[in-house]
Amino acid sequence: MTSSPTGGSAPEEGRYGEDLFAPEHPREAERIDAAALVFDPVTTRRLRALGAGPGSRCLEAGAGTGTVARWLLDEAGVDEVVALDRDTARLNALAGPRLRVITADLTDEALRPGGFDLIHARFVLMHLPQRRRIVTRLAKWLNPGGWLVLGDALEVPDPTDSTSAYRRTMDAMWQALRSTIGTDISSVPAYPHFLREEGLRDVAAELVGPPLVAGSPLALFWAETWRRMRPALEETGLVDAVVIDEALAYLASPRLAELGPGMAMAWGRRG
């Protein structure tokens, strides 16, 4: 879940994670949905507070397995959802009169999905090159009065811990993601400023850090992520197999006591 804060070029090898997290992997949907279980309540509460509901046309950018898209349709009752992702295999079954599925890359400059009353992108921009430019494009797709909501990962590491198996493995993960995919979370705290620079109004942000406890969906998400990334983790030189095994055991242990990576959300409205 890292390129320059203004969006430098991401390495070609990563294909935004497909080499590390192949969409066809039998546990990929489970891994994604584990994170959704944790963060969907936070996301949907914010979208509801911003007025997601009947009369709205919404873009779910990087729609994943479609959990937020389904909520927008079934719970919020919006008129139409456009679910956009590079891999839409798990979205096509949801397609219908009110759900349009677009298989596309958000970095495609030719992409013209129309105007929206709500645009939401979660755990997407941090993986993409030219993320600052993409914020500009997303803002331009807003209808008057429409909201742009961005959510990405943010680390709050313990400054007294640089040697534990957990910290070394987490640091190795960020380095591996940076070198293979181009993931960059360093600019996430600047998202409110980006929205303000786009002329959006009522800009605000929040940081949510769900509990990281053994057996929780969040612990299961990180454990599965590290297992799938094991070769890339070792290639960083920051960890070896013994350290990774210790970190995985710690994630499953009642001794687990960490302020894990959270999610920063920023939102703003087109005047």
C-alpha cells in the first residue's frame, strides 16, 4: 500500500500489484474482503454523512469486489453506480440497470466516464503513478455540489521500535511495494491540500486506526498479505524467513499490541 508525492512513474513490473496479488489467486477475494470488513463501516458512514442517496450518480474508482458499490445501491439507494477497476471479474455479476461496470485503468487519459455527484476512491491512489494528476481529473468529473472522497493507508509507527519482527516485516512490506508497484503513502497527509488546490469547498479529513488484534479481519489481512509477499519481503534484505515467521506468529498471538496502519480519508465538494 509507494513513487514520489506528486506521482512519479511506477515500476512497470508491478502492474499495480498483479505480480504480487494475482486477481485469480483463490484467496485474493478473501484478502480484499477482510480489509473491507474493517473499513467499509467507516467509509459508508462518511458517504452517508455527505448525502449519498437517491438522486445521485456515483463513481466507485477501484471498486474491488464491489462491497461499497453494493452498499451505495442497496443501502444508500443511489440512482446509478459506475464501478471502475482494472480487474472487474468479481464485479460483472453485479452489473444491472443501476450498476455500470467499466474495465479500465484510472491512469488512462482517454477515460471519460461522465459527471458524478459522488466519487469515491479507497486504497487506490497510493498505488498509482501520477496520483496528483489523477486527483485533478477526478475533481473535474464532479457535478456541481458533488463530493470527492479519497481514502488511503497511513502508518503511525512506534518511534521506539525499529527491531521487532513486526516492525521489520511491515517496513519490508512498504519497501517491497514501493520497488515493485510504486506504492507511496508519503503524500496521503497532503490529500486535504490537494482537494483545496482543486477549488473544492468544505474540505475536511479524518484518520481512522482500527484495532489490530489477533484473529481480527485486519490481522488476517496483514497475515495473508505478508504470506503472499514473502519472496518480495526477503528480497528487500530487511527480513529473512525466520523474521517473517516470527511476525506472522505475532499477528496470531494474544500478545499482539500494535497501532497498525490506518486509513486517512479526505473529502471536498465542488461548488
